[in-house]
Amino acid sequence: MRAILVDDEVIALDLLEKFIRKISELKIVGKYTNPIKAYEAIIGEKPDIVFLDINMPEMCGMTLAKKVLKVFPEVGIVFVTAHSEYAVEAFEIEAVDYLTKPVNTNRLMKTIERLKIRINKKSYNSPVISCFKTLEFKRTLNHSQIDVNWRTTKARELFAFLVHNRFESVRKDVIIDTLWPETDVKNASTQLYSTVYQIRRTLDQIQFPIEIISTNNQYKIKMNGVRTDVDHMEQGLKNLEFTSKEKLKFYKSLLRLYKGDYLEEDNYHWALSEQNRLRVLWTSYLNEIAGYYLDRRKYAEAIMLYLHYQSIASYNEDIYFKLMQLFEKIGDRKSIEMQYSKLKKMLKEQFDDVPSIEVKQWYKSRIKSRYYNKKVRFDH
């Protein structure tokens, strides 16, 4: 999340910046004592949040906030002031919060937490580009995909490549070397311009607000509020805090965004590095959340997470073994046998192999144990 700070007192600005850096990962992209320059920066930078003093020369902070919101209604406003008489007016313009000086760090933490919730709710209702498993367009994260008729496969790939590089500009020669490596430069340049034109027409047809900008022999994709499922997952799971059932529910919903490897079905060679990175990242998040449940002996919840893992990475022998061990925890012999049978079938079909000696011995010892024999007689 990105923030701009505005206060006519330099000391107050520096102190607020110090507090913010101490308790959060907000990226401060600007500090201003002049409200007019601050307005220009806010409209240009489009931060997620503006921390704004009210009593300032040249322009009152409340006036600045209303002016900003008229042009950029998505931004969150947090008033930071020594006076309380503007609280009602701040509420009327739907400010995220109203802090009184001197700022208390605990109070500031609550404000930032409120901001995170606000951004999460807003982003869930924004258009989305899905990149897990395959490239898809959605009106919101929970909508089904939009049918898109790409004129050529290169148009689809170039669009995916620009989304892949959405945080930076890409030189035209790099695009040509990546997508048209065996075509002479003149013909490749012609194909590039034609393909960009096709992408722009496609985006217009489906009424998606994304733009393709061409400057200085480079292309850059301007997302205009559209987010990827990758961004949702990474930002939402960046700092796991197991403080409430609502947060755990939210984390698990983010894990479910991972429907398969990054652009897996499209099989783009330039996506392999990101594919591996995201697979490792997602696995680490899943294991951390599952570990939280295991520490509290909530085995059913951990099993559900690993079953989702298995549905995506069915080739991973370790997942079958982990699930067998978890099913042992809840005394579910039938599910242990089912997992072992699925493991044998997968290894035979995928690798012409058999389960490891460790897994075989574990399975044999558990299935023959007196505990399970008693369990079966009791259940029947």
C-alpha cells in the first residue's frame, strides 16, 4: 500500500513518517507541507491513502480532501489534526479515520488495519486478470470468466507478457526477441504493432479499463485499478496474523485462488521462473496456515488444506503421505487406504514407480495395528 503525508509542519510530517515505518509496511511515496503541491502529487501518484492535516495555510485540509475525492474517489483519507471540531465533517466525506495529535501508535495501527480491510473489500469488487492455471478476465474476483475472442494466439501471449511485466516498461526489442525470436526485425516490428492494435481492440470490446501505453520505444501496461489474482494472493498473505476466525477464512479464500501453476495451461517459456516462485510461495503459505491448525490439533481443517494442495499437485508423493498421517490422527482408516491406493496409481501412471520403503512400512504398520482393528469393530 502507498501513502502520501501532508502537514504544514515539517516536524509533524517526520514524526508521522517515523511512526508509520515503525508499525507497518506502508510505502510513503511523498511528504508535502504545501497543499497545492500535495494535490498535484496525489492526482499523479494515486496512492492508496493520504494522511492529511486540516489547519494549513493556502488551502484547508478539508477543502483539499474534497477536491481530491472529486477527481480520485478511490483514495482513502485519514485526517491527522490537533482539533476535534471537524470530526463530523470528516465522517460525512467518508474519511477512513480521524486521528488527533499527538498520534498514538496503537491508534495508528488500528487505522492501518481499517485501511487494509477497506482496500481488500474494494479490490474484491474490481476487475481481475486471473493468471493462475490460465489467463482469464473477470468482472470481479468472484465472477465467472468473461469470454474473450483473441484474434491471434500472439495477441493473447503479448497481453499476458505485458501483464507479467505490469510493474515496469518493456523495450520493444525485448518483446520482439521474446515473442518473435526467429523473425527478421522489420517483419517482427510490423507484427508487434499489429498485435498491440489487436489487443487494444479486444480490451475495448470487453470494456476492460486496461491501457497499452507506447513511449520511448517501450510498451507499458496501465492496469487502471485492475488487479491480478497473483497480486490479491501475495498482498493478502504477506503478513499472516492468526488473530481471528475472519482472518483465517480470508487467508483460506486467498489460497483457493491458486487453481494451478502460473499460466500453466498457456505454457509460456518466459513464465517459468515466476511459475516456480509462486508455487514455492503458495506452498509456504499453505504449510504455515496448516501448521497453525496442527498446533491446535484441528486436524480436519489441516486435511482440507492439504486436499486442496493435492488437487493441484497430484504428482507430489509427500502430500499423500502427509494426508495419510493426518487421517491417522482422526482414526480414519478408510481414508488412509484410499490415499495409499491413489498414491500407488499416481506413481505407476506418472513415473512407472512404487511408493517409497518408508511409506510402505508406515502404511503396513498402521493398517495392521490393533488400534485400527478395534476402531473398525467399534464402528461396525
